[in-house]
Amino acid sequence: MSGLLTTASVIMCPHGGMVTASPSSSNATAAAPILAGGDSCIISGCTFNIAGAPHPCVTVQWVVTATRVQRAGAMALNASSVGLCLAVDQTPQGSAVINSTQASVTGQ
């Protein structure tokens, strides 16, 4: 089992940008609202460049979620979840880096 992701989790793009998550529901909490795969995850501070031109990551699209834990009918996110960091033109730029989770609650 893996720790669940909440709004207090530290998630980054592979270039050092910070992810800010906005859960669509705050009914389920584990010291902070639990995140689900469809929640909005915005990235700020990404410094990625292509050929000297800025091409920052701006959002995360979750492609792997928890398999057994739901939040308000949507699959929750955990430490094993995989998110693609996307540029404004929807170009994948790498996987989201999960640095911390909610340790007191776990889910598969």
C-alpha cells in the first residue's frame, strides 16, 4: 500500500516546478483533502527550455491512479500514481515527481 496524495503533498515537475492541486471535492480528508485523478493540478516555476525558448510544464495529467481507493466516486491518487507533466501545447515533458504523501492513511 502507498500513502495517499493530499493537497499537503509535495509534487513537482521534473524541472523543479511546484504542483498546486485543487480537489474537486473536499469531503474526504486525511489531515488535508485527498486528491483524485481528475483533480486540477497546476504547475508553477518550471524552468524547462527547448532550444533557448521557454517551454514550461503547466499542468499534470494523471494516467495511473490508486486501484482500490475512491474519493467521491473517483479513483484517489497515491505514491504509486503516475502523472504526465504537460506544456501549454499539451506536449508531455516528463513524469511528476512525488516527494511526500499523507503517511497516516494508505490506500491501494
